[in-house]
Amino acid sequence: MAGIPIVVADAVMSLASQAVTRRRFAAGAYSTTAGSKGVFVPGTGTDSTISACIGPIDDRTRMLLPEGIRLHARYMMHTLADVRGDQPTVSGTSITQADAIIYNSRTYQVFQDRRWVDHGQYRRFVLVEQTAEP
């Protein structure tokens, strides 16, 4: 039987995916102004819609996460979209921070563990609930 090959993972992902909002931040920098010197000033955020498959995080995966992330990890996200994980990029004095995902009216930080860089063509991320800073 000849025909177009079907990749089962692609078919499942396309059926399970949904639209979520990705908030991408412009580069921020540390302030050099007297009185607030050394305070990080984040760049402005721009929202766009991406397609992603999001599900609950399982206990086994949670236990593999670093201690500070483990407690607040809520979901796993698989996507083909360009998403920046938690590893900041430094260029001179500017710092590019990770994207945020808005899902079910809540904002989550994107965490990408180096063990989960690629699964086929999909990238796997952990969504971490943002906590208020003291």
C-alpha cells in the first residue's frame, strides 16, 4: 500500500494541541542609576499565540527537576514553536530572559532542563508557576 507516510506522534500532537499565549520579553539590563544601581529592569513583553500540547507533570518527572523548580512545576508542554527556556542570554550589559506562557488565565515561567532539549522535532518544557517575590 503506497501513500503518504504518517508520523503517529505528529498526528497525536496536532489533535491534542491548543492555542496558548507566549509572552516574549525584550532584553533587560541592570540599572546603573544611583539609588537603584544593580536592580534588574526587565524588557517589555510582547504577546503572541502559539500551538502547544500541555498536560500535568508526573511525579517521576517532578523528582528529576532541580530543588528550587520542583515545588512550583505544574505542567509539561510540548511544542514546535520557538520558545526560550530559562537559560538567560547575556550580551554586553543586556540580558534576554525566558518566555512566559499564559495558560488558563495564569502566567507560567518556562523551564527547560538540558536533558529534554529535543524529542523528535518537538521541544519539551516544564511550566513553573510564578511566585511573588518577597
